[in-house]
Amino acid sequence: MSYTGRHPSLHALTPLTSTDSSPPGKLPSPRSAKPSHETMYATPHDAPSSAIAKTAAETITPVHTPPEARISIWPSDGKLGQRLYYDPMMDEKLDSRARRAPPTYKEILEKGDPSPPPDPRLAIVGYTSGKYPIKTVGAGPPKSRLRIAPYVAKTYSFDPRISCGPGPATQVVVTGFDPLTSDAQLRAFFTAYGDVESVKNQIHPDNGSFLGICLVKFRDIPASRGVVAVKASTSAKRAEREGTNQRIGLQTVKVHCDREGRRCTRLVNYAVEQSRKGEEKLRAKLAAKSATPAAPGTFDLPANVPKGPSGKGARPPPPRETLSRKAQLAFLVEKEPIKPKLKRKPYLFIAHQYVPVLSTTVDHLKKRLKNYHWKDVRCDQTGYYVIFEESKRGEDETVRCYKECHMLALFTYVMNMECNQYGDPSYERSPSPERVMQQKRRKAEEERIAGEEAEDWDLEKRQRAEVADPVAGAIEKLEEELLERMISEIRQRVAGPELLQLMAPDRHVAKRRRLNIPDPLEKQEDTRPPAAMTLSLDTYTPLTPRSRGAGFGGRHGRKALGPYDPNRPRGKKSLKVVNAFADERRKAPPKPRAAHSLFRRMEELMKADEESDDEGQSPHTGRDTQEQESRPISVVESSDEEDDEESSRTHRAKRRRLVAGWGEESDDEMMDDSHARSLLAHCIHKDPENMAEKELEQVIAILPRSSPIWKKADKALKGFRRLRKIEQEADAIFGVETPPEDKLDPIVIVTHEDEDASKPIQTTELPEPGKVPTKKKSGPKSKRKTKKQLEEEAKAAQVSVTEITEITPAAESVVTEVEEPKPAAQAPVIEETPEEDERASVNWGVSTIEPRRTVDDDFSVVMDIDGWQHLVKDEEDLAHLKSSVQHMAAAKIGDAQSWAWKQKSIKHLNRPGEEGVSRTETKIEGYYVPNATGSARTEGVKKIREAEKSKYLPHRIRVQKEREERQRQAKQQERTMTTVEGFKFQTGSGLKPSTTAASRANRANNRRLVNDISISKNMTGAEGDALRFNQLKKRKKLVKFDRSAIHNWGLYAQENIAANDMIIEYVGEQVRQRVADLREVKYDMQGVGSSYLFRIDEDTVIDATNMGGIARFINHSCTPNCTAKIIRVDGTKRIVIYALRDINQADEELTYDYKFEREMDATDRIPCLCGSVGCKGFLN
Amino acid sequence: MVDRRNSPPKRRRDDHDNHDDCDSPPPKRSASRTPPNASPQYRLAARPRRYSGQDGEDSRRYYREEPSPRSRSQSRTRSESRSRSTPDRPSTPPQRGPGPAKPTELHYTPTFILRGHKKGVSAVKFSPDGRWIASCSADCTIKIWDARTGKLEHTLEGHLAGISTIAWSHDSKILASGSDDKSIRLWDVSTGMAHPTPFIGHHNYVYSIAFSPKGNMLVSGSYDEAVFLWDVRAARVMRSLPAHSDPVSGVDFVRDGTLIVSCSHDGLIRVWDTATGQCLRTLVHEDNAPVTSVIFSPNGKYVLAWTLDSCVRLWNYIEGKGKCVKTYQGHKNTNHSLAGAFGTYGGGPPPHQWAFVASGSESGDIVLWDVSSKNVLQRLSGHTDAVLSVDMHPTEKLMVSGGLDRTVRIWKESISPPQSALEAAAAEPPRTNGFDPEILPPNPFAAA
């Protein structure tokens, strides 16, 4: 019962089972309510309601439900509808009465006829070709032509840029040839049709024998000189067209286009299956033979025997006995349930309710799902199992299959699938015995550790009960700290300077000279903290008697003061030793990277210490103390985790700050504190850790507590206080006299500290007269005026303004312009500094110290017009100025006003955006050599020396800088190498192994390639020159040319090149010596400055001047990184540039030694510009 | 003012060379007899004004008035007849054919001597509308003069070092200047104010600049060997053309702005595509003498280049790899970077106009050559030191020159015969503008 034209895909699928898959006695398969179901015919009249009610989600059927009624999608009576054959209403010949007669209908019965009626138009002569002659009445040619229905238009050719979907097939599958045919032969065969990219001779997955199926892929031949471009698809088409029925060896082959290789896969699968079946049969036969040796020997073949002389082997043979097929396949319906055996294999389940379990269906199902990589299709009584590979890929495939096939039709049924991409959902994996053992072991281990810990803990508890009550502990700790402090003080103040003095380099000049040691270098910008020294000098660790190590002993010394925290996860964190009193940061001191001379380190350290005495902000000590102490003990104790998190957060914040800055960073958190911002405008750009204490207090007072900056500021403030406390303690110990009100009892401080910790918002000002003045001194502002002075100034300004009429007109404009804005401009400057205000509140009144100047002369101001205007403030100044320049002759400046204006405008033009006085000369930035006559054009043409050019040409400067940097690094490296005697290791060459490895791999690849070439040479028997040439070309490195610092152009590496690797061949015209001589003269005459002649041997010179590769741009250097070698390639001498050492990409220019003959006393020696360390000065 | 005694070193070419008026290109020697319609029909001197607003109109007119084949044949017969006549008699042009015959000499006479610059004048330029003359000098100033009256209109100050080059925008409102202080500045000529943002980017003296005809681009050549293409609006470098290995001594835009020519002391002249920055052509003379200045011909088909071997060469950069078609000699140029211009002469309508090349000389002369015959048409003396720059008025028969003697001189062609012109010159000395350079105030920023 096939319904032609209704469902072509179904039709295509159902040649066999359509007769028995939907037996008339049974009910048709249920219809789901899914809209995707439209392709099926609705049969609502007899569909069971239960089936209709089912939704797509509920389609999963219980495994053992017995088969229900099935719904057929075709009407059971075989009537498809009715066709109106004759309608009297439309018949005009009848009268009105006759028209009322009922129309005649005819039922449309389904017929077995599969073919649609032929298109009648096709019967017209010349219809398809468009040559249809229209009969005209007259004799002449027809006026119009019939437009043919299948419009003959050229199909769009595939264009990779605009077309979607895969392009036309570029590969063909070949069958029917002798499986023993070699690849080379196949390749040779198909090379006739196009450029063959690959030949994949398919092999049997079981035994690796060739199957006689081959996938040949073509590639595009790009258009080049004399060669027309050929598309791979064209080649493939041609191969299909012309290759079919050609002979390879003795067999004729079949060639088919195979766009995605599916056909090939199918063929291979089929062949494999066939061979397997054959094997199985063979095995069975053998078994039977062993049982009954008299079995008749049907003819059996090995798996890889070609199936037929005409390539029919690839085609499935038509089943011989259709009738017995069902019986034959009955074994496919398995007796025992499959499901429990599937375990984790992904599978799709089609319950028997939807597709009846029939052994023949398995094959069809397989075909139906041929587009998916299923592994097996099995069926038992409950339904079909489409089993996929047990891997991620298989799972994906399962899902894909489910998505695309769920609820689609299989013949007249619906494949209602159940997707189990993770295998049997009810399958429980039983642990393997090894794993059980492992788990047991692990558990035992954990228990043991826990027990040990508990023991330790108990021990400690006992110890603590004996030794420690908290007060004693605290006191002890304090004593310890004091001691450390003392020791460090002694070191810094007493021992350090002493040592420093002893080690001062100028004291050892004689000794150094004697030992032939170079003088120590001057101080460089590299001021990395000498960590090794910091470590040993900076309090703590090894020298203090009772520091960390000596505490309470045992691993859990940290618990000395803290309460027991039951929440602490014991097992995992037990290995981490935390000392409450030690800063985390100190535990991991930065590793010393570069070794410095001992003296230098000492010196730096001392310097840093001096600074830190004042500020507590030095890079070594300051930060450490500040941050370490800023954390209240209790916090550290109780919540280790939280603390860690916080510290990490602050770190993060710091990192971000580098990018964004204070304001941006806090944008998200501080939504509405613009007021606070305005109040804190002066320190908004500072990091809280860099703020002064007063500023910090302000910040704390103004900002809300939730603000992150508040937290930071609070922390920093606490750091300050703690630092001060330590200082005070130290002072107390060392008896350094401090003002009595400063001296606070240490215990009091501790409590105070605690208070701070508990309510940090408190901003009590501790008086610290010792600190403020020092800070002031260090301030950058040199001019500061009290308010009083300001007032005076303002008054003076007013006076000058009022008295301006009396001043000479020339100076008038000068004075008026400046005086008025001056006070206004200065006032905000002063108000910006908050200390000033506070000071003012203290010292309001006349300064008692000593009289200060009203005006501070700023000698950095440049004396242009603005400068004079700035300097000359009143009449008196002007008079002084006049008297001082009296003896000088006045220049003719014409109108003074306009001259002054012009000067100002010139200055303004060249200093855009600057107002007021300038502190640098208005002059030309960067390289500038004035011309004697004033301008370059009036100067005339001069030859510019290369050395001069190097000063301003940007690319040269860049290269020069890079080179210097390299040399400096090399020097540094050398230095570290010498200091670390005995341990001669190389630093900064992390790149080296990788490059060598890469190059080694390259070379291996090259060797392989050469082998391949030689093999193919043997096989094809012929080999072009191109191949040989490629051998050299293949090894070429990626290089580019760019402006060079040495000479006009230079060559640069674009990839890392290992030592002894070939870089590039020096290509050019090959000329004889005589010709070269003539050319050289010619080039000299022409003034082609660079000679690109390269001698190979006595009579052969390569001239790359007019034609040649970019290798000619390689410059000379006295310490080159490349070398030129003359090698023989196939009998010709070639010049090839090799790397002398590893060359980094974009690092330096490629150079080699030109090896010109030395002409010591010649007049026309060529100066060398390589600028390397070992430069000999001349090329020749 | 024609200096007869001082004849050019090369033999005076017979007039049969310029068989077809100024209908260029100047033919090769061997090809001088070929029919003229074998060559392109653009006239070299066809465009009297450079980059003027009436660009299209001009060209249209010239195309329209292209000589018909009839007139061409006529002219050929004329030139043949002329070749038979003695070349030594300049004042006997054949009177056949309409319009005046080609004069063999020109009579430019000095009209103004403009003093005011305190150091050598490095460049002078007429504005495209012909109203102004701009001159720049090593004294860091640019002066704008009225072209007709010689009155000083503005002194533009703002550069910190001597100025080597100036260029007018096509609308005559903006002047660009390139200075030793490595910057290029734009000036509003009407107000005399500088544009606040200079073009900064060069690493050494800016030596040569040129505006694109539309005025949206500016090309500059510098001592740092780079040619920069600037976006005038954004004051940014659009493109850097790296090709020379010595100071770039001259740059110019072709009339439609699609090509740039640059030359360098390394002896190369390169033609660039403005849009892509590709080098389209490299012109090298075999002597490889340093090229100091280069301009496009007004019709854009040739390139005129000054080299330090005392030659001015006209290159056809279109044909083949580019070839030198004419070499003008007779001046001295061994050290300085001289610049010149194309001009037209002949009284009649365009078919009777011819082109000449004007160039300064280090001897203080100004030399005018006929483009096609290479004859010296006039040799003007007056400057006391090398004449660095000469420019022609876009429409009138005016010439301006500036040199190391710190003067700017305006010359005007007198129609009268040379004798009377000489007399007139003797009778009426050229007017000066009465400026004394010493009275001007010094610029303190100028590097000494």
C-alpha cells in the first residue's frame, strides 16, 4: 500500500515492509499532539483518546506495556476523497431545471500505481530545449517563442564567498579496482583529471586489508603563468564523467562524486559488514565442519576479495530469497531484555507500541538512521534500541538523532523515541573492588590524621594550661617585639653605619686595584629592595630568641592566645602553620633576583631606614609594619578564612587601582557620596595608604563606614598608630627624649588600640608635634604663605593697581596684566593643603619665628614677558629693574604693546594650553640643530653623516634603544653571573629551549619531507626541478625588511630562529667576474650606493642589484648573528644565510660579516655602522 | 635685460623643435618629425593657474580650443618653413597663420623690490587667486604682500625656527608653512593669526610642503627622510611614505590630487598614489645627483625636477618606467635647493600661448626657458645672491622671486621691445616698499 506522491520520503523507504508493517487488523500507531506531526495524516475518528491526550513529554512508555491498538494513517476503506466529475450547474447547455440535478462525484480510490501522469507538455516537440516552433499563420518566422516551462536557466555556480552550504563535491569515491592497487597508481590515474590532494584508500578496520574503495580528493589549481585555474570540483566532475568504466590495472572502475565522503563511508560499512558476515558464516561453517565434516562447501571468499569484475562489489546484492527473509532475520529479535545490558551506553529507545517489533524492521531502522553514527540497532520484545558509542561523541550523536528523528515517520508508524544519552537511567554502577579498597585506605588515613591532630591538640591544651595565661602570653609577646625592635635598632643605627663605613668602596680602592676588581658601578635606576638583607636585618626570625620558632613549640603555636574555634575545618587546614604575631607577608619574602654588591645593598637599606624613621612609609620597613600592625590581633585570631579573603580582596583592589585610580575604583560602591568627595577633593587622587594621618582621619570622619575607602583608610590609620606605638616604645627603651605628653603607657596603648579596633570610626586626634613639621618640610611646595601674608599681598596688589597711573606706560601693561589675577590664583593653592589650615588655627597671628620675605623669588621661572610680569610686582620693582638695565642699549621693538603681544602669542602658540609663567624655556623639543643661515632651505644641501642621522631618524633611535637595552641586560646578566660564582647558570633565556625544540621539530619535519619526496620520486619515477628547488625554499624562514639602523634597509626575523638554521637564500643574477666588474663600475657611476654583488667563486658573482631576493638587504655587522655559506644544491652553488646563534623574533636585525678584504691604508674605506661592541670601524 | 653674451652652454635649439606651438609633450629629438597627432594632445602650458577654483572650466576651454587637424597641418608647414629660415634672426617670425607668432624672448622687468625679511627668503608663492604674495624666510617670519601694490599686509610670526617652505590652500585663505622647528603651521591669511594646533610629527626640519587641490590634505617632506600625508582637518598624519634615504627635498600634488611626487637628496624622484600610498614610479637619473625640488607640470603629465648638477629636468613619468624628456641648463645650481615654476607666454589666445620654465640661479639670475625648445628666453638679473624661489602669477604676466639677498622682487612682463624696456627700467628704478629690515623687532624665540 504505497501512496505515491504523498510522502516521497516514506515511499523511498518502504519497498519491502509496507505490506506487512501495518496489518489491517491492527490499530494504527498513536498520534502525538505535536505540531511537527503534520506530515502524517490525521485520523481522528478512530484514534484512541488516551493516545491523543499524551503530550510529547509523556511519550516515554513503560518498558513492558503490551502492544496497544495501532492507528493507521490512511483511511481504512481505501477512499481518499471524492472528485467532482460533472456539475450540471456549470453546464450552459442545460436549462435551469436540468441544472438542479445533483453533480456527479467519483471517489478517489487509492491505487497501487506509483507513477504520476506524465507531463503532457513534454510531448511537445522541442519543448525542453526551447526550440519549439510556434506555428504562425503566415509564412514568416514566428513572432514569439513559447517560453518553456522548466525554464532553462543556468544554475548558479557555487561561490565560496556568497553561497551557503557546502560547495560542490571535490572528492570522488572509486570502487571496483583491484584492492591491491597502490596509492601511487591511483594517484597517477586521477592526476589526469586534476590536482590530487589526497588519496585515501579505505582499509578494513578489522584486519587492515584494502577494501578496493578509495576516496580521492582534488584540489584547486590556482592560476599562474601559463596555467589556467582549475577548480577542484571541476576536476572531480571530470573524474566522475571520464573516469567511470576506465581501467585501473585490469579492472574497470566506477567513479562517483562524493561530496562529504558519506557514500564512501556507506560503501565501506557495507563492505565491512559483508566481510564480517562472510567471516561469521565461515566460522559457523568451520564449527559445523568440525561437527559434521561432510558439510557441502559453499563457496566462500576472504573478506577483501573484490566482489566482481565490474565493480559491482560495492553494491548490495539483491536479496535472493525475499520470502524467507523474515525468518532469516528472526534472530534479530532478542529473547532476553537488552536494557539491563546497556549500562552506560547511550541509546534511543523506540517502544513497541509505536513501532511493532519485527525482525525486518531493524534493517529499515538502520537505514532510516543511516545519517547518524549509531553503533548498533537491536530489538527485543519491548522495542528497539538504537545504541550509540559510549563516549561524548556518542552522547552528542544520540541527542542529535533524537532531536532530528523524534516523532518522525517510519513507514506508517511514528518513531516515538526515548532518549537516554547517558545510558540506562536505572543502571547503578557497582564500585569496583580496587576503588573500594582505595576508599577504605583513604578513610583510614584521614582517621589516622584526625586522631593525631586531636592528640596534638590535647597535648597543647595541657601545655597551655600549664604555661599560658593570656596576660602572660601577651606580655611575653610584647617583650619579644621590643627585643626585636631593639636588635633591629642596634643594627640599623649602630652596626649598620659602622659596617657601611667599613665597606665604603673608596676605602678599598687600593685593595681592589690589587685584586684587579672593577670599581663598583654608579647607582642605577634599578633599586630593587635588597631582599636578602631586608630579610636578615629586618627584625624577626633567626636571631630573636623567642620568636616564631621558639614560641610554644609544636605545630599549633598559633593557638596560644586564641579561643578554640570549633568551626575551623581541621583536616584540611592543619598543615598550614600560622603565627598570629607574624605577618603573612613576611613569610614569603621576595626572592632576591639580582645580586648586588654588599655595600650597595647596605647603603640602600640604610637610606631606606632613614626615611622610614620619619614617615614609616619606606618601601621596606614602612609598608610591612603598617599593614601588619593594622590588623587587630583578635581578628587575625578568630577568623582566618575571612581574613584571607579580605587580604585577597585588598590585593585585587590594589591591582585595579593601578588601572583605574581611586575615584573610578570606588564608583560602584560610593553611589551617593559626592558630597564626601567634594569634601575630600584634595586627597581624592591619593591612595589611602599614601595619605597623611590627618587626611586619613578626615577621610574616616567624612566617608560612610561601608565605603571601601573608609576601610582602607581605617586600616592605614591603624597602621600609623601602631607604628607610632612601636616608635614610642622603642624610644622609651632607648631613652630617646620625646615630649612627655607623647609618652604613653604601653598598656594604655594596647587598650586604646583595642578600642580603635572595636569602633574604628573614632577620630580622636593624637597630638604628634614630632611628625607634622617633618612632613611639612618634605612637602614639595616651596612657597607658602600664611593667611596674613596673603592679605598683605592682596593689599599690595591693590596698591599697585591703584598707583598704576604713575608708572611708565611701557611697564603699565606689564603690571596690570599680572597683578590682579595673582592673589586669586594663589589663594586656592594654599587652601588646598589642609595642614595649612590647622596650622593657621594654632598660630593665628604674627609669626614669631623670624621675618620672612614677602615674595619668594622663584629662579626657575623663565624670564620671558610672563616671567617679567611675574617678577615685577610694583613700582619699586620696576624702578630696580630699570636701574639694572640702564646701561644696556634699547632694542628697536617698534610698538612695545604690539611687540609684547606678539611675543606672548608666539609663546602661546608654542606652548598650547599653558598659562602664566613658564619654568622651561620655550624651545624646540627633541633633536634640533639650528642652521647657520636660519633655515634649512637657505642653508643649502649638505651631506648628512650617518652618525648624525642616527640622532633623529625614528627607526634608528628605536633600534638604538633596543640595542642599548639589550646590551645593558647582557651586562647585567654578566654581572650576576660573576657574582654568583660557581653557579654559572643562564638567566633570561627561557625562550631558548623552546626555540631549539621547535627547530628540532622543524628539522625532523624537513627530514620527513625529504623522505617523502624521495619515496614519491621512486614511485613516480620522475621528479621535477621544482621539487629540488623547493627543498631549499621550504626551509626559508619568515623574514621581513624594514628600515635599519645600520644602513638604509635591513632584514629582520619574523619568527624565532635557532642557531644553525637556514634563514634565506641570497638570490640574484649569476654573472661572470668580468661582467660583475663592469657592473660595479656602472653602479658606482650611477651612485647606487649599496653594492649587492656577492662572490660565489673565482668567476661567479651573484648580482642582486637589479633583480634579487630580499636577502640582499642584510647588512654587515662586525659581530653578526648570521653567516653566509656557499652550499651545493644539485650541482649549483648557492649562497645561503644561516643563523649563527639563536635569533629572537623582532629582536634585532639580521646581519652577517661581509668579509671584505682588509684595506688598511686605502683612502676609500667603508665605515662600519653596525655599532656593535666589537665593531672594527670599517668594512674593508 | 636679456643677456646675450652669456649664451647657454648647450647649442641653441632651432625652432623647428616646437613645431606645434606649445602643444606638448616635447618630442624626442629623433621623433621631431613625426606628425604631432601621434602624441597626446594636452598642452603643457595650457593651464595658467594652478589649483584655482575654476579648474574644470579652464580645462574645458582648453579642450574645446584644441587645434583642429587643419590648423595642425598648417602649423607643421609653418614650422618647416621656419626651420629653413635662419635661427639667428629672432625677430622675423613668419607671418602666416592667425594670431601672433611665438616670441623668442621675454621681457620681464622688475617692478617692486620688497624688503623686510631679515634673513634669506626661502620661498615665495603667489596665492591662487593672485592677490597675495607670501614669502617665508629664515628669520622665522612669513610675510604676506599685496601682489599689485607690494604693500606688506601681514607678518606671521609663531615659528621658533627658520621657515623653509610655504603652501597656499586653493581658496587663498589658508597658508601653510613648514619650519625648522619640525612643525607645520596653518595661518589664516585674512587675520594673520596662526591656527592653534600645529602639525607635529616630523623628526627634523620640515623642508617642503604642498596642499592637495581640495585642501583637505597636505603633504610634507622633511629632513627625517619621511613624506607625511596630513589630514588637515584633524592635524594628524594620515600616512607616512617611507622611501627616501636622505632628506626629502620636494613634494608636490598633481592637479587632481591623486598623485604625489617626492624627491630626495638621494637622487630619487618617486611618484606616489595618494589613496593607497603605493610608490608608482621611481625616476632616477643615471648621475644620481641630489634632487632638490620637484613640481608637477600644470597639466599633470610631467614632473620638473631640479638637481644639483645645474640641471632642471622634465620627466615624463607616465611612459614606460619614466624618462627624462628635457634638460634645461644655463643656470648655476650646485648647493642650494632652488625652486621654480611654469609660466606661459605669448599674447594670443591659448593656441598661441607657450610655456616656459622659470628658475632661479645661484648666481642671482632668474632664467626662463621655453619648455619645448629649451632655449633661454630671458635671463633676469637683479638679485645679489642666490635666487631660491620663483613663482608665477596664476593669471597675469607677473613673476615673483626671493633669494638669499633677503629681498622679494616682483617682475612684470612689458610688451614693449627690450630696448625701451631697458630704458624704462633705467628711467624708473623699481619701487621698493620702503621697509628697513633692521627696524623690525627681533624674535627672541628664534634659535640663533
